[in-house]
Amino acid sequence: MKNLKLFSILGALSIIIFLNSCDKSEQYAVTCRIDGQEWLSKGTVLAIVGANGLLINATSNTLYPIAISIKNYDSLGVYALDSLNNAFLYGSSLSSGYYARLAKPGIIEVTEFSAADKRVKGTFSLTAFKTNGDSVVVTDGTFNVFYQN
């Protein structure tokens, strides 16, 4: 009887471990590498799609949050950070953070949009600058988030 109980517990643990190791369905988050260091959203991710475009704000356990803005967002595609309409901020404000606007090369690409699911997905890469000239290189950026109207 004791062995049966032990096998039942081991069997249950094996199932839990197996289920946790399975590939999860899509992860809803913002991720990237900033100067080679992984940045992953933890906590609040807010995305809004409306008349003013697409705005994504994400927080992390790092010093700075991330904000992505596409002012004239209207469809899937590549949005360059070489206009006055599109921007990226890594920091809590323009004066203390790294900012990319009118930067080349720098892109935000919206690869999927679902009005039915209220989900938007895409990628980004760029170089962002502080007002003092310091810079960070942002690579492997992804977002897969639910949005509000």
C-alpha cells in the first residue's frame, strides 16, 4: 500500500513536470535585448489602438520601462523611426531615458493584428539616445499584446 501511494505521488509529479515543460501557447509580452542584455516585460503592459494610433507601454524589473508609439498606425507593415510620428522610449521620461525618433536605422513592424481578439503583434529594432548623447542598441524586439480602444 505504501508503494502504491509513492507511485501515485511520483506519477502526479511526473504529469505536472511534463505539463510545465510543454510548449505554452503564445506568450503575451514585450521582449528585447538592450545592449545585449535581455529585457522582458513583467507586470503592467498597456496597449491602446485608436484614433491617435498605436501605443504600447511595458514595465519590467529593470530600471526603465519601454514605450512604443506609431502615431498614424493603420495596418500591418513597417513603420520607420525616421518621421515625427513614430517613437520609442526606454526610460521614465525624455529627459532621463533613451529616446528614438528621427533615428536611422530604426523600425517597428506590425506583423499581426486581430480586431476580434484585440491583439497586436510585431517586432522592433533601433538605436536610442539620451539627451547627453549616450546610446543603447535595441535588438530582437518583439511585442505580442492585447490592446484597448
